[in-house]
Amino acid sequence: MLSLLHIENIAVIECADIEFGQGLTVLTGETGAGKSIIIDAVGAILGRRTSRDLVRAGAGKGFVSAIFTDLPNELVEKLQEYGLDGEEPDTVHIQRQLSTDGKTVCRVNMKPVSVSVLRELSPYLINIHGQHDGQKLMDEEYHIEFLDSFAEVAPILAEYQPIYHKLLSMKRQINELERSEQERLQRIDVLSYHLEEIEQADLTDGEEETLRERKTFFDNAGRLAHTLHEAYEALDNEENGACTLVAQAANSLSDVGDVSASVQEIAEKAEEVKYLLADLRDAIAEERGRIDFSQSEQELVENRLDEIYRLEQKYGSTIAEVLAYAASSRDELERLQSADERREVLRAEYKQLLAQAKELAQELSRCRKEAAVRLESRIVAELSELDMDKVRLSVQVETGTKLTIYGLDTVSFLISVNPGEDLKPLSKVASGGELSRVMLAMKNVLTAREPVGTLIFDEIDTGVSGRAAQKIAHKLVQIGAQKQTLCVTHLPQIAAMGNHHLLISKSVAGERTYTSVVPIEGAVRVDEIARMLAGDAITDNTRSNAQELLEHAQKKGNV
């Protein structure tokens, strides 16, 4: 159960510590006083989505803290599973800090956790019934969820739904494989032609760079050969080549070298130049011999480059990309060519899986139909205690042939609130007050076996007054005897029946709005119930009426 709720800087609540006891606790206050803020704060503790606007204006952060005691065994085991158990095994402390920048910090027993962990713990902590639940009751799409909760078919659904999702995926694959045969054959022809063209080219990664170097050589080979020839002739011409002339000069100088020492030195230099020129001539001759110019090879190189360029224009900007395209095309071609075989394998697996899904769906149908009968009688019994003893309710389970996420069934709640009237959908028959009582009855039935320790009813009294309000009050007392129950109410009949009464009030100080939450009893409680009876015009009569309501509750042993 929820023992303590601490709120800081949440909306108009600057700081509040709220203690809760066992039984039924009622929360009252004028419209706009901040009752919904209490629900929002509890929702934050349960991991619900929050808005940054929830943080009080002028504050950078808001904070909510809750202490729960007398924990159900399922929650104790869940805390141990996550390593979140505290020093007191029967107590859990949950905190959540909200920031105006949208960030949130959560802790369980002072250990940091994610918001998703709070959501996983919430089913064991608090069940909130608000106006949204009433809207869901009006929408038949959600009726199957109500029945499934009562039928306790979650384990079967957990087995069925993954199979259902796999069936959808396999069906898409089979449909893809069953696209037009002509389209498949055309694609096979195109891919086969592309692959044949690429494979015949027998491309090698890096080949293009080598060919381009060779082409550059061929493009410049003629000019290079001519230049080497001219250089060789300039050196080796028998009449006026440099080698011949220098040799002649060296020989002439050598003949007179013994006449003069300086001439001898010049003769030696001339002899050295003669040998250098000879070496230069031989080097040029060797380079001329290395020039292997073949017109046919040049044509082959240029044709190969043309072929590569054509393939790159069609299949990729480089040889590597062309080869990658060929690899992917080969894979696709293999898939297309084996489509028939793969389709038959998928069909067989799909058929087997479909049989398994239908078997589980039929088991769901059986459980739902059995549970529907029990749920009808339980809800009718509850409604009888809520001043709807003439009501007839039918939980109809229609089993079709097409699988859905829930199996083969559609579920609808039909009701007749007056004798002689036909059963009709809730949305077309029930008034606001009747719908509130149906929802309360269902909540009482559905949560009876749930491990949750605390129930919160947010304005369950919508559209209710008089005798029906009194019946709802007594039902809430009964529920509170089984589980801690909190009820935000506008009805004095309900407020008077609470074991505990919290007054939520709003005040303005220094141009700021403040909301306070305080327990009330005695004369203050009488005045609050009188206000709920007559508004601001509180008289001795309204106080007397309020006192009577409280005395009636006291006789019931509730106050």
C-alpha cells in the first residue's frame, strides 16, 4: 500500500507530504484546487509519461517520492530479480526527479533505474481508474482486453502473438515470391545478360591502372624513339659525331703532351671526355634497344580500355564497382532461380505455423467463452449492489475465421438497464452514471485477483447522484476493506464514507498560487462535506445534513 507521498515543485504544489492509511481515503476540494496534480504525481512514480510543464513555474526541477509498504510477494520477487530490494524487504521507496529540460532521474530504494523499470513495477503498486478507462469501456476495441484480464490468458497470448507476427512476415515473403512469373523471368534474362557480359570481360581489379600506364607509353613512344635516334647520331656520326671529334682532339693532344705539362693535362681531360661520351652513346643505344613498340599491342591496350570504359558506364564507375554489381546480381539471380523451391519451403512452414496459431487461438476462444459467463454473473452481482438490480449484461465472444493479434475472437459488452429492453452496446445504452457504475463493478471484479496493493479512482462519480451515489460509496468501502483505495470525488455521499479524508485547497500569496493537502476531521470535515452539499452557501441545515452523512458512515463502522 501507499504509505507516504512527498511532492516538491509540481504544478501549483510547492511542497506537500501526504500520509495514507488503509481502507478508503477520499480526496476533495473545489474545482481547480489541484486534485488532478496528485494523480499526475502518482503517475510519475509509476513511470508514466510526464510533461516538462508539470514542473512548478520558476523552479528548475520537480520531485516526487513515494513509500510503499506491505508489498505483495510478486513485487518483492521482482525487486530481488532487479537487485533493487532494500533493507526492509516489505518496503520500497521510489523517487522521480523531473527537469524543465525534459530530463528525468528515477530511483528505487536509492538505486538509479530507468523509467521503463518503474513501468514494470507499477502493476504491483497502484491501479488508477480515470476517465480514460470509461472511454475505453465505450470502445468495443478494448472489450477483449477487459475479458482477457479476467480470463487470465496472458500466458497463451504470450505464446500466440509472436507466432502471429511471424506469420505476417512469412506471408509478405511468400507474396514477394509469388509476384508475376513473367516479371521474374524478365528479371532473370536481364541479370543473366549482365553477368555474361561482365564475366566474359574477365576483369581484374587494378587492371585499368596498368593499362593506362601502358597507353601513356605508347602515346609517347614515337617521340621518344626519334629523340634517342637524334641524340645517338649526334654522338656517333663517323664524320662529325661528338664521339669522333672528341676522339680526334684527344689523339692530337696526346701526340704533343710530352712537349708541355699543361698540354698533357689538357690531353688527359680530353681522353676522359672521350670515354664519357662513349659511355653516353652506349647508354642511349641501350635505351633505344629497350623501346619495344608494337602497333598491334597498342591496339589491344586501347581496345581493352574501351571495353572497360563501356562496362563502367553501365555497371559502375570503377572495376571494383562493376565486380560488386556482378556479385549482387549473381545473388539475386540465384534467389530468383530458386524462388519456386524457396516458396514451397515457406508455404510448408507457413502452413505448419498457421495450424499452431489456430490451435492457440481456439484455446483462447475456449478460455474466453468460459470466462465470459463467469464475468457476466460477477459484474451483474456487483451492479445489483450499485442500485442496478434490473440490469442484464452479456459478454459476447464472436469467433471468426481470420486471425488477428488477439486470435480469432471479437468481444463486446452488451447491456440492458431496464426490464423489457433488448441488449445493446454499452455506448448506445448506458448513461454517464450507469457507465461509471459498470466501470466500478468491472474494476472491482478485475482487480480482486491482481497483486496490486492500491486502487485510485479519479472522479468515479461522474453523472451519479442520490441513491446511486450512496451505493457507489458503499461499494468503495467494500473495495477499501480488501485493498487500499483512494478516491477523488465531488460527491458528499462518497466523501462521508471515507476512513480518511484529505482536503486539497488553493491559496494565493505574493502573486503565487499554492496548493495544500491536509487531513481533516471533526468540524472541519463537516464544513467540507457541507460545502460539497451546498457550495459556498453553508448553513446550519447543510451542516446538519453533513453531520447526518458522517453519522451514517459511522454506523457502518467506516469513520
